[in-house]
Amino acid sequence: LEPENLKGRGLIKVDGEVMEFQTAIATDRCDDMERIELLRNMCASMAEGATEVAEGVPEIPEKPTWEIFKRRNDVAQMCNGYMLPIGYDSVSAEGYGIDLRRTFCYTITGRARTGKKNVMRLLMNAALMRNADIVVIEHGSNEFKLDSELLGATYIDSEAAQADYFTMLVPEFVERNKFKNQVKEQGYDENEIYSQMTRFKETYIFIADMEAFLNTLYSPSEGITRIVPFIENVVEKGALHNIFIIGLIDTASQSECRGRKVYDVMTGYHMGIQLGGNCAETSFFNFTNLSFTEANKVYKPGIGMIPQDNDDRNVSQIIIPLYRRQIKHD
């Protein structure tokens, strides 16, 4: 605001719009000290009678972190509703979240060192805020092992444990599918079906490396139960079961993944986020709203591009907070 440091002047959010205001009070007192005292008393009286805190003007911190982001009121509202918070809308500075009513398979894509793992850790923590069950599948690495332990997540790093988990999931999936079909037959729309399915525990399955995961499915080791038919069925028909699959894809490995049904079906939902720019290289996302220059632009880590058809909010770019592990020491 200009001029700066003018007392009593500020910004306030009213009906979704940001307005400038100047505090004032009508009085016939001429003495400056008397007027100041009158203002103080009036403000104290108003504060004492206030039952709610005014909504602040949204802003993106210079160095946004998860700890700052998760304390926002709109983030709490998302976690209590149908959104999984992930970052800031770069235009409005409002909190942005994944609409769970229209999401099942979600992919985090980008080249190396673009912040994909940071996004996955954010979403794991957001899932914890929603009191969900969290499952992390990681082959060939243990980068998410400590995160899983800190969050109380189920951590799977072997083919045998993976086969056991999905075998155990079969009766749970069948039960949810039966109830979903009953609700669907009553004429409910998708949003209503989502609401009905929340009676089942919200579950997130995080896949740390899509290529490595696919290799275990389509080329399992000797003696491992072949679970790929069930996984293919789940990704094809598992929408609106209050189970969400979030996979991390390095765009350099797309050619190795294509042609495998699990990958083709998951990416066929076109839901996800592109990190680091280079949107044109990810063929399964819809970025037709971007110009040729924008679609090929490179962004620094921490900036995510949202495909055009992911929701109706017309958000195309978000700022991702940095996640730092909070390790408690005895």
C-alpha cells in the first residue's frame, strides 16, 4: 500500500474480494491523545465481543514450507472436506487441493530433481491430516522408509509383502464395490456416491517409483503370487471406492512404462501434476490451454503445473511448499 506505514490503513477480504480500508471514528474531540484513547477503548470493546477471527488476505510466503502451509484455515477446511491440500494457487495465493470426488489415480510427473519426492511427502502428510490409512510401496530404494515410520504408514519394500498386501485388499475392495453398486443403483451422482463411500476408511497407496513397481507386477520373482490381474482390475474399476493411488513417474522412463495396462489405465485418468515445466513432454496430461512457449518452458523446483481438465477452478500453476521432516528427539 502507498504510502507505507500509514496507521490505520490495511487490506481486508470481503466476499472473496480484497479491499483497502482506513480506520476512522466520528468524534468532536479535538485533542489528539483523547482521540487515540477513544480509538483504543472502542477497539478493545470490539475485540472483546468478537467470536471469530477475520479471514486474512491470502499470501504466499517468500520461502513457503509445509509447517506454514498446514496452519492455514483453508487447508484445515480442505482436510475436513473433500480436498487433499498440496500448495498455493500462484495467482490468487489461495490454498489449492486435489478434488477427491473426481480423483482415483493421480500421478506426480517430471524430470529428475524437479521436486517430485517433495510433493509425495506433502501428500503423505496431507493424508495423515485426513486421518487416512497410508501405504507406501518402494522398490530399489528406501528414501521414503523414514517418512513412512514417522507417519505410521505401512511401508512395503519387497515383492512378497506387496503381494500379501494386495491379496489382503481383495475382500475389502469387494465389500466397497458391492456397496458402491448399491448406491449407484439408487440414482446417486458421483459427488453423492463419494459422500456415501466415506463410511469406509480413506486409504492412500503411494507408489514411489512407477517403473520399478510395474517391473515387479509384470516380471515377478520366482515364488511370488502373480497379482497383476487384480491390480489391472482395480485401476480400471476402482474409482469412487475411497481408495486413492498416487504414483511418482520420472518422465525419462515413460517409454519403458507405456504398453503396460496398469500404467496406461492410471495415466488415462489424466489426473496429476507436472513438476519442473516441460509440460509438452507428458502426453497423457491436457495442457492445450498453454501456448507453445509456455508448454515447453522450464520451471525451477517447487512450481507445479495442473492439467486443464483436473478441475473447474481454472488453476494452472501452483507453488509447492517445502517439506522438512520433523524428527522428535528423546
